[in-house]
Amino acid sequence: MLFPKKVKFRKWQTGRSNPKKKTVETRGTVLAFGNFGLKAETAGRIKSNQIESARKTISRQMHKTGKLWIRIFPDRPFTAKGAEVGMGKGKGDPKGYEVQVKPGRILFEVDGLTEEISREALRKAGAKLAVKTRIIQRV
């Protein structure tokens, strides 16, 4: 799984979302490497194990041909309290890492495969993620 080698702060503040203020991604919105890509349609947070699950799914479909690029990296720590622990007593311990995704962000790119295989691999990978996705193609 992906996670940073070193972090400056163990715990980040949660951050708030305002449903009236819809922001879209400004960076990483166009295909830079491959011919097909998986683009986020909604905002959300994707955990490192979801990225790994999607990566495995794509590489299973690719067999030994083609190339895969992961365009996101989970650098944001998230915390969780243990099961059956009461409210209060401070913030939970860091549990893992996630990435915050806005609509329009390219998540994965593939190249060197046929259109059918690329679309099927990205469709299956999109089902593993916590955001709605769309498959895009280079024109």
C-alpha cells in the first residue's frame, strides 16, 4: 500500500465541506501519459487500500502488456478510535492514509492495451473507489 515515508504532523484537522460551494480540481485534469484514464466525477476521500485494490484489478486485466500510471498519492493521515470506546478522551490514533479528491482529477491512466481491455479494466477499478468515476480517452 502507498503511504508517505515521513510526515511533518501525525494528525491533520478534518477540514469541512460546504455543499453550496462546489469546487473542481485545477491540477491533474488532463491525460498526460496514457491513452485511457479514470477521472473522478465527485469529491471524496480515497484510502490507500482502495488505491491498491484498484491497481491490482487493473494489472490483472492487463496481464503482461501495457503500462499503468497512478496519478494520486495518499498523503493525508486519518484517525479512528477503537471499537466500543466512549465519546471524548481526545482524538483517535492514526489509522492510515488517504487522498482528498475533487471532481475532474485523473486517478489512473493506462496505455498499450486495446480499447475493450482498457475500458473493462478501468470500469472494474472504478467500482473499488469511494468516488464516482468516468472513463476518458485521449483525442
